[in-house]
Amino acid sequence: MGIVTLLTDFGLRDEYVGVMKGVILSVDPNAVIVDITHEIPPQDVRSAAYLLPAYPSFFPAGTVHVAVVDPGVGSERAILAVKWRGRYFLAPDNGLLTFILDGVPEAIVRVENREYFLHPVSRTFHGRDIFAPVAARLSAGLPIENLGPCVPAGNAARLKIAKARRSPGGGVTGAVVSVDRFGNLITNIDAGRLDAVYRGSGMEAAALEICGRRIEGLNLSYEKAAEGDPLLIVGSRGCLEIAVCGGDAAKVFGAGPGTRVRLLPPDRS
Amino acid sequence: MGIVTLLTDFGLRDEYVGVMKGVILSVDPNAVIVDITHEIPPQDVRSAAYLLPAYPSFFPAGTVHVAVVDPGVGSERAILAVKWRGRYFLAPDNGLLTFILDGVPEAIVRVENREYFLHPVSRTFHGRDIFAPVAARLSAGLPIENLGPCVPAGNAARLKIAKARRSPGGGVTGAVVSVDRFGNLITNIDAGRLDAVYRGSGMEAAALEICGRRIEGLNLSYEKAAEGDPLLIVGSRGCLEIAVCGGDAAKVFGAGPGTRVRLLPPDRS
Amino acid sequence: MGIVTLLTDFGLRDEYVGVMKGVILSVDPNAVIVDITHEIPPQDVRSAAYLLPAYPSFFPAGTVHVAVVDPGVGSERAILAVKWRGRYFLAPDNGLLTFILDGVPEAIVRVENREYFLHPVSRTFHGRDIFAPVAARLSAGLPIENLGPCVPAGNAARLKIAKARRSPGGGVTGAVVSVDRFGNLITNIDAGRLDAVYRGSGMEAAALEICGRRIEGLNLSYEKAAEGDPLLIVGSRGCLEIAVCGGDAAKVFGAGPGTRVRLLPPDRS
């Protein structure tokens, strides 16, 4: 019994997701299909790339993670199958796999073996004609090598990712990379970097600037004394987040993906 | 094969629901997971509390119903496991279980046994670290008593619920408590109370006032002579609803949760 | 192991879809339930009718396709069970099945056998009381004839469907019938008709007028030279679509269901 997860920009209004599930179940009637989200903004490869590393480790080894945000469908762009930490990934070679590729995968294969496709293969809906049937084959146990030739990691498409970096005064300059449903602002500053800055001084010295405002201290949970207070917290993705107790930080700060943040050094006074 | 249902305010944009499903399937690969809704407004415990009793009786005995609307995640609030009419419930002890607790549960347990949690337990995402793995254990057959110590019903948190009440003239004063997708206004006046008021006079004597307007007679279905007519009906939750034939009663009346309604006595003329 | 798909206008905010799934799993614990969509606009039978033929062929034979958009619930309207190309369909007899009925079904049955219903049968939620339990019985192997008497195809309700038609000068006059999540405008002009018009001249002669603008040439994929360019393509439903590269054609053209389109004859110059 294999699990297939789906991440797309198809939305839930149309038949597209249902059609993919029909194809998967036609190939592997025992597949268990789990929706991650279909609400990626249309053709927003970058949003999907940031979301992709956030869930696979919570699924059993062998799970097949399909991600289809694919403005180049029908063009010459390749489709990649990747094995990483015992999980499988299927996605167009358009940068969607950026963070997975950074993780040094066990195998990267160009999906070319048309024997596993649904025919005739359209040039408008590879989710149905290639991703779904190939995912079902993988989940049913097909070796990834059967899908096509190996590809060197360096040949796969990657997005340019703005990384958080040490600033001259000892702090860190980063950015908001995602906003979740609650309006929490998820940054690219991970817990390790946070530790590095405040090791020795303690987390009460933590302070971050965003949109001209300063938030001080690191919280351990979303609860804080007063509703409406902004707070810093290490969120469920392991990165620093800006939240507002009982509120929506994205609205309060007028912030979103790309907004710069600055972690201040402990000895700033 | 156990069933786990999910009711949350997580929305469908982020990875949170998918992560919970991954954890459940990692613990119990045979679990069948059913989404009730993830569109509870963020942190709106009251909306979730009203929705929670509306579906469990339609699932088989043994089903585990998980409800996570949890503004106090990471604080000292407890998590409760409840057995009621052969079904299991997992929710934070914040009032979400109000109507279930009113139903005189067979067992109420404080979820404390960390053996069944996902480690390390975060203080920001108990849906992933506690609710999901514990639900999977219950659905796989773990006795509820293994989760922690029993709690007296009187110690569990309850919301203050405005109940419909008999008014001096013989009618009933109540309120809208939910609005569904069609704009139907669901009140806290149940079918038993309706019967009590009009027993003897017949349902053609029924009349309700809302927002300064009066609706007369009780309908048996949403169909009525003219499109746009408001109508009274006993809805699928067993309570009196105000609907508009082919329309949206919430918009027509400008009404929503909290709007007062008055059921008029039969001898009002 | 049977598959049941669901197409409704119930939305995802309320408990209605979850309740249907609970009833299905209570009757057939092995049923695999697949959501097609629950975002049909409330009571929009026409939208559902257009969507219904778009996915069943991608599911295995034996799948039960349930469609509930049912403004007449509780009235005298019938419920039909249809067998078509080895798949089963359950829907109210209100025109929702129009395109399936056009496909010459193997069997059409009026669902009347109350033995398979959930009792008491309400007059407000047949999705729960009739569609769900009957679907589960069909998916578990009940012969369709057991549900009730056969109905001649001519007696079933059909919507008036505007068909594309040959125009006097040799072109085709049609209309937009659906808009998908990406803003692609799906017309009622199918690939066969397109072939008929341009056979001999080649697809580079294709041209379509919509909202006073002309789009020339037929694309094979959504990719085209310049972002923002409108393009013609045969979409995943096998019909002519108007798309905008990297954009939203519905917004660009201000078009939607009902917008007329004109396919121009090849010798128009």
C-alpha cells in the first residue's frame, strides 16, 4: 500500500485534481492519495518550491510526493523523478525541486519512458497523462531507474533563492518567504542561525526589525500577555516566524514574501 | 480499519493538514482519514463547537473525531480525549467540546502519556505532534484509558451557550448560531421545542420574527411557490432554519450568528 | 473495493460533505471516496452538468459518480441511477445528467427502493439520506436494477444546451461554456469540428473572434513567444479553449459562460 501526495496550483473548482486521482487509482487501486494543497497561486513555482520541503519527512519512507506547478507544460522542459531520504518526488524541471536538490538526493532521473504514460499524451495536462500514472507506478513499487536516464544534479533547474546572511555588525539579514493562513510571516532564518547569534547572551536578547518596527524576545508559544502583541517564535518549519497574538501579522505589518527582516546582534545597545 | 475525521481552522493553503495526515498514516497505515472542514475561521472556537455535534452520529462507532482550533497551543491548556456514544473525540480543553460534554460522555481523559506523541513535541503545532499520532493510536485500537488520567466532566472547559428560552407570552426567543454555505440561517431552536409551541394548533400557525420581518408557516422542503420567498424549515441538524427559496437568507436579512429570532405563540392574533 | 466520486455545490465550510462520507463508509467500509469538487456555485445545475462528463472516463469501470446539485430536494423530482460505459451515475432528475443521457446509457433507473435509504428520510438533505447510502450499495456491488424501475431516456430531464453550429460562410458559431481556475475559456467547439473547418488548409489558418478581438493560429501547448499573448488551444476536455500565456483569459477578455465565439472559415480573406 503506497501513499501519493499531491501539491498543485489546480484549485478545487475544476475536475483536474479528481482526474489525476482517477488515473492514479486506475493504475494502483491500493494507492492512498493525500492532498497537500491545490491552492498554490496559478503558476507560482516559487511558492510551491518553498512549500515542498515542509511535509515529506512526516510521511512514511516510500511515499511519492507529486508537485505540479507547470507553466511550461507541453514545452521542452523535462520532468524529474528524485529519490531523497527514501521518499520519491515527481515535478517539472522548472525550479520547483530547488530545496530538494540542495538536500543531495540519492537519485535524479529524467522521466522519459513513455511505457508508463497515459496515451495519447496531451501537451496541456501532464498532471493527468504523465505525473499521475508514473506516481502510481512508483507507489506500486516500480524502481525509479526504470523511468529514464540519470541526470547530474547540476543539470537540474534551480530557482535563485535569497538566503539569510550574516550582517557586518553581527546580526542577520533575511526575508519573509511565506505567509500562512493565520497571517504568520515565515522567514528564511532558521533556528540554527538564531542560536548562533544569541549563543552566550540568551534568547531574551533576541530582537528583529521588520517594516520599521522592532520585536524583542523570543516566544516559545503563540500565547503572550496581550492580544494584538507581535511576537517572534520558531515555527513548525523550524524557521523564525513573526506572529501577532490572536491576530494576523501579515495584515498588521503590511508584509509578505520578500519583506526584509533584520535580526539584531545581542550587543546592539 | 479505523476512521479519523479532521475539523480544524488550518485552511487548505498550507501544509498543516497534509502533515497531520502524514503522521496519522505513519502510525496507522490503514487509517481512513475524512476531512470535515478546515475552514473554521482562524481561532474561532465557538464556530467549531457548534459544528462538532453535527456529524459524528453519521460515522461508524469507533471513529476518532479530531478537532483542532487551538489559540492556546503551547500553553498550559490540556488536551482531552472523550468517548461518547461509542465515538472518540480529541480536542483542546478550551470549550470546543461543550456540546459533546453536555451529552454525558462515557469517558473523559486528559491526554498526557507522552509515549504516544511525536517527539520532540513543539509548542506551536500540537496537531502534528499530539493530536495526529494519538488519533492514529485510538483508531488502531488503543484503549482511551492509556492516554492519561480521567477527568471529571465538571472540570472540563465549556463555552457559555445562549439557549433558546420560552418567552412570557408562550413563544420562544432564540438566536441564529450558524450560517451555512447556502446562506441558510441555523437557529438554536430545535424541532422538539417547535412541536411544544404549536402542538394543538398545527404547524400552519408557526411564525417567526427576524430583523423586523415575520415569516409564517413551516415548510417541509426548500421548495416553495416563488423564488425569493423566505421560509421556515427544520434543517438537517434538527433545528429551525430560515432559508430563502433560490436565494441567500443571510444576505437577504443581513443576519448571522447572534441575530435574535422570536417564535410567536399560536394565539398571537 | 469500489470508488465513489462526489460532485456537489455543498462547499467545504459546513459538515455536509463529511456527513455524506460518514454514511458511505458506514454502509461500505471499503469504499474509496474521491472529491471532484464541492465548489459548484449554489444550485447551479448547468455548471455541474458541463463538468460531469469531464472526468468519469479517467476512473476505473464500476466507479460510482455521485452528483448533487439539487435545488428541488424534497419536492417530487426523481433521483436517477444511470449506467454508462460501465460507470454508474447518481443524480437528481433535473438536467444534471444531460450530457450523460446524450451518450446513450446502458440503463436508467428511478431510485425508489427505500430499503437502501437512510431512515428517517429528510426532505432537506437527500445527499445524506439517499445519494450516499445508495452510492455505497452500488460501489459494494448491488445491481442497479434493484434500485427501482427502468425509465425511458426520453422521460429524463434535460437542459437546453446551446450547441456550436456551422455558420453560413463556412465557419462555426459557438460559445464559452466554462471558465477554469486559470481563467481559460472553454468553448463548446470540439476538436472534431475544428478539424472539419480547417481540413485542407491546415491549422495555421485557424482564427477565432471573441469580444471583438481576433486570435490567429492554433497552439499545441500553453507556451507561446510572449507572456500576455492570447492563444487558441485544444484543452484537456477535447474542446477549443482561449487562454492567455501566463495570464487569465477570462479577465483579459471580460468573458465567461455564454460569451459568443466565432471560428472563421479558412478562406476569409
